[in-house]
Amino acid sequence: MDIRIGIKDSAREIAFDSAQTAKEVEDAVLAAFGAAHLALDDAKGRRYIVPSASIAYVEIGSESTRKIGFVA
């Protein structure tokens, strides 16, 4: 699943693929607003930690895989 995190006062965003479900990511984001930071893991095992006060938005992509080929 694709995840994008917008950072306040920054033109760039953090974008990565995660093996977590949409519900797990949503729960982590909502819990981060009451805590000091948001911590998420990507599909390669890296951990991203973002101060919750700096989060502008979080975009959670779909869990479905992309189809390759032609559609009839």
C-alpha cells in the first residue's frame, strides 16, 4: 500500500510502500495526534518517525494490487 505524508512548511512529502493494512496505518496516524510522533514501517523494513506536530496530511493508498496487461 502506498503512503504519503505531507510535512508542514516543506514542499516535499515522504512517500513509501508499506506492508501494513489501511486500518493499521489509520490507527497509527490517529494515535499519533495524541502522542509526540508517528512511526510507520515500510515494506523493506525501514522505519519512518515524524513529529506529529509537523504532519500536514497523510494519504493512504488502496490495498489492491495494480493489474498489468490489457483489459478486454
